[in-house]
Amino acid sequence: MRNTILFTSLTLSAVLFFGCSQKVIAPMTAISATSMLDKKVDSVLKLMTLEEKVGQLNQYNGFWEITGPTPKEGQAAKKYNDLKKGLVGSMLNVKGVKDVKALQKIAVEETRLGIPLIFGFDVIHGYKTISPIPLAEAASWDLEAIKKSAEIAAEEASAVGLNWTFAPMVDVARDARWGRVMEGAGEDPFLGSKIAVARVQGFQGDDLAARNTILACAKHFAGYAFAEAGRDYNTVDVSESVLQNIILPPFKAAADAGVRTFMNSFNELNGVPATGSKYLQRDILKGDWKFDGFIVSDWGSINEMIAHGFAKDSKQAAEIAINAGSDMDMESSAYVEHLVALVQEGKVEQRLIDDAARRILKVKFELGLFDNPYKYCDEVYEKETVGKAAFQEAVLDMAKKSIVLLKNEKELLPLKKSGQKITIIGALANDKTSPLGSWRIAADDNTAVSVLEGMNMYKGNQITYRKGADVATGRTQFVWETKINEDDKSEFAAAVAAAKDADVVVMVLGEHGLQSGEGRSRTDLGLPGVQQELLEEVYKVNKNIVLVLNNGRPLTIPWAADTIPAIVEAWQLGTQSGNAIAQVLYGDYNPSGKLPMTFPRNVGQLPMYYNYKNTGRPIMNEPESVFWSHYIDEKNTPQFAFGYGLSYSKFEYSNLELSSDTFAKSGKIKVTVQVKNTSKVAGKEVVQLYIRDIIGSVTRPVKELKGFEMVELKAGEMKEVSFQIDQKTIAYYTANNIWETEAGDFNVFIGGSSDKTLEANFTFTNK
């Protein structure tokens, strides 16, 4: 344990000396580390004025060119003066050791108390070295690989002076129209909870004070992904059952894993903006869950309560937010401008200011910033760390694991490594920026390995490339938005001609990287622009097409799903995208990914998810009648189900057995199944366990994921896979408004996807 500081001086600067030798060292006693930390936080808090406490609750975006002249007027000058007066607790979007150190120096050496800043940044799936988008990583179902991806992001981000990321996003998302599905783990609360824990552990590690870890932030609390019509920032209105059973579990898992910060969300939830929700923030998070980190608002969301019609002005918005439990104000300036007056007027209790400041100070101590505020400011380490080769190897591994094989008729894949003429078509095949995705704000354009580059690493075949058509024709007036090619087909003919004599055509189609993400909701989830027409024109002259999809969300591709013999879901895979795709296409890596989100046949089916309710007139209950839950113009079933994914291997499930057909409160059941690789190719399979609670005090889904395990099988090998079911496995938030297990009958399903399973039954007795 590092030396601890006993605060006894009248001023903080007198006892800290931030890295200098004069420290008052507390002797090691029986006092616990937690108790000592609390004493240190309280000793700082006692030195602070009300204004300085409020300052810790204030976060500003980078507001001037730090190496340039000091701002003299306007909002930038005000923020600069606030910084010098100790009225800023955190900065965001400041990156690079040089700039971070310059700002930290002002906070530490020019303010009265010298309290260090926390520096936050959107390190969503990498800093400079970019991993696959989070939804793609979720398709790996590989928790260790996902954890490693977050570790790399943390190490690289910490090297440039950052110590806080606004990730992971743990919103459960059922509607692919919502652009931010790319940022999360998909539609399932169980899988989402496991991935939330992996990402928190990856970012934060075992020691927040370590040089290569950063704070994680579970967002968006809560319900953001349930926005009506899949339109970003829109209204959310859900039942308490949906909130507790579907939306909150990944957040609870993140809290239990020790995540140190939460971010509230833009949306209103059941009539109350989340930023102003006492129920979410004080009752659930800080109350029931005993969360002792701090909550940051989303960008400007405190003042956005005015537009919601929930606050009349910024002052009332600040009052509502702090009373509700939102600790730090991101970029509204509402707290720093109004909280002191609100306390003086008796509208806000000072104990709430103290509590929020205490939470923030505690996290700063945990980061080790009071011992050394410049610990993240080593330019030599920055140069040695950013973009190092080991990171490239790891993100390549993550990218390969994220790819999902959706279709492979006549074993068109893997491609032969020699003697073939292969035509590659699609602007995305030669794009080195789009694969980075939309949340890669520190990465440089044109730094991803393109599919064409990856394919050209294999020298045995004759490769021809034709663009066919652009996906995007440039940017709109907003730098983070693209213009879609809706009519330029001038290069169709060249692509069709090149495809005619090819043995195989590889078509790389889908969304541009800037077509998914925040603010990018879509009503049409087909291939954007003229790409569908290009695909059909090429198919007329050559049926041997491998369709490689680059996208940040499920797409509706009914024609391709019915017609094209081989389809590979390759998402937006980051820096090593092209190498990963080429290695899968050529069979040097056997795909094992499974979909973390349902692919609909038609956008009219949305929201669509596997764990739906049965209804009083179940799906396919009365197919001879019109009076059952269905569409008259589309099937109820998805194009590709949750948990679905093929391999170059073939797997067969058999002999599902239960150790007992009944168990009681303190007992458990062992479920076993045999899985055999019936092919001649070694491969990995994600074995999935689902359960249905047949009768409940609140109606239950037709099935829910409750376990999964990845097994690796040699050609012809069989393994027995087992799961344990206990009372906790089948608990849910009941009509009694508590988490409990109700007695009754259950179905258990095991298989390679949510729609292809073996089935057995058991009974739970609540005795």
C-alpha cells in the first residue's frame, strides 16, 4: 500500500505538495483503507468554501487552444477564470500530455487549494488504435477478449494524459433504427450484463491508481435505448417491469463490478427527464444499490430539462438536478452559476453539495491524483505507448472474433488460396476510414487496413478491384455526417464487366462508418443509396457472390438473405478491419461470432427481439385464422435470430439431460448437453442456455438467455457442456416489486442460437 497523507494543516497545499518530498505520513494502524480514504476526503472538504465545492461539480469542455494566448473575453475567458479560481473539477475533450499537463498545472499550482482535475474523453472502442465497434465485440461472446480490448483502450488513453472514459454504454437496445446500437452490447440484459462487467474490469483494472487504468462510466442511466420510434433523444415510456427486468440489470452489474462513475441520459423516463430523476439516481443507484462513486450528466442535459418542459430556466434545472442526485454538470454551467445562490436561498441543502463534492474527491484520491497529479503526464511514455505493435495484434484478434458468418451455401467459403480469379467490388472495400466507425474521435482518418489491402496480402489469386458505386459522396455541413450516394451509377458497368469472368465476387457493402452512432437514427435499414441495385446487377452476371457487410447496426437484407450464397457480417472492425476480414474469408480464422441483436426482415417489425411475450393470441397459434398476433404482409420471424452464427465447422447437439426435474430454494439443477463437431474442420461454438418461466405474477418472455459457454472442438470431437440452474438463475422483478423466485414450471433450452434449441422441463418449489 502506498504512503497515505494525514491532513492536519489549515491549507491543502501545505500538506500535499503534490509529488514533493514534504508529506505528513500517517502511521499504519488498524484503520481500514476505506476509513482512511474517507478521512482524507473529509479533511480536504473541510478546507473548501461552498464555491470551491460547487466548482468540483463543474465540468468544462476544452475551451481554448491551450498552447495559444490566454482568452481575454467571452465565454472562454469566463471558463479560464473559473479554472484559475478552482471552480472546475473536470475537463473533457482535452488530450495529449502537453495540453493535459498545462491545464493540470493551472489547477494544481495556481488555485487556492490546488485540487487536481480529472480529464475525460470518449474512449469508446479505442483511443488511437481502434477495436471493433462495441456491438461487433459483443458478437464475439468472448468476455476475455472484450476485457482485453478495454484494457488496451485504457492503456493508450492513459498514456496521453486521460484518466476517465465515458464508456461502457450498457443500454439494452431492441430497435435497430436507433443509431447508438453500435455503441452497446445488443438486445439482451444477461449478455449485456456480462459484457458490462468485462468492459468495466478492462478499463479500471484491479487498481485505479495504476498507471495504465482509467475510470469507466456506465451510461446512459436509464432507458435511453427505448426511445420511441428509434429516434435519438426521444421520449421513453416503459413499465416498471421492463425497467427492472430488461433495462437496469446491466447497470446493476456494472455497479457491482465497481464502476466508479455513471452518466445519466438525455431522455425522459415515464415523464421525468433522467437527469432530474430522484427515483433513478437517489432511490435506486445511490440508495438500493449503494453506489458510492459519482454521477455525471450527459452533455448539457441539465439545461435540456428546460426544453423538456420540466424546468423554467437554468437555475431551476440546477436545483432539480442536484436534488435528484446528479453530481457533476457536463457543459451546462448550471451548477457553477446557480448552486451557491440556491443553497443561500434554502432551495438546496448544503449537505447535497458536500455529498457530491465528496464523491468526486474520493474518486480523485482513488486515481492517485492527490499523490501525483502529473502521473498521467509523461511524454516519453506517451510516445512509447500510443499505437504500439502489441495493440495491433490484440485488436486484430478482437476483430476476427467479432465476425459472424450468416450464410454459406455450397461452401463458397472459405476461398481457395490459389488459382482463382476474384473480383472485389464496393467503395467500402477500399475505404480506410469508414471501418473506424463513428466513435473514434482521437483516431486519424485513413488509418484502417482496408479489405482490399487485407485481400492483397494473399498472393495466390488474381485480384481485380472495381468500386461500383460510392456509399457516401462527402460530408454534410456537419463534419460528422455523410451525404449518401442516391443516384450515381456511373461505375456500375465497369464493376459488372469485371464480375462476369470471376470465379468469385466479393462485394463489400453496407453503411459508412458515420451512418451509425449518436444522432444517426434511420427509418430505412436496407443497403444505403444505390448499393442494393449494384448487388442485383452483379448477381445477374455472376451468382458466386460473397457479400461482406460493413455496418453499425442490424440491416434489413431480405433479397440478399434469400439470394446471395454467402454473407459475412463484418461490422465496422476498427484499425485491423481488412486483415481480419481477409483471414476469415480465406479460412485462416474460422468464424465463431453470434449475433447479439436480432436482424429483422423488414423495418416495420421493429422493435424486434427474441425474448418477446407470448400474448393472449400467440405467434403461429392459429395460422388458419386472421385473428392472431401477426402481420398480413410479413412473417413474424426474424431474418437472422439473436444468438445465430455459422462456422466453417458443423455442430450437432444431443442428449439434453437434467440432474433432476425439480428443485427447491436451497437446491440447484445441473443441465448437460453433448455437442459434437461433425465436420472436418476444428472450430468454436457458443453453447447457449435459455429458460422460460411458464407462469408468473407478471407475464414472462418466451425464453431468456441465462448462460453461455464457448467450446472449442476438433474435427469429429464431442464434448459435454454443463450449466447449473439455481434460485438466482430464475429470479425476476415480480408483481411484489421485488426480485424473487416464484414457484412453478419452467422450460430449459440449449442450442447454438435462440431459435434452434433442444428442450427439457423442470419445476421449482419455493420451500
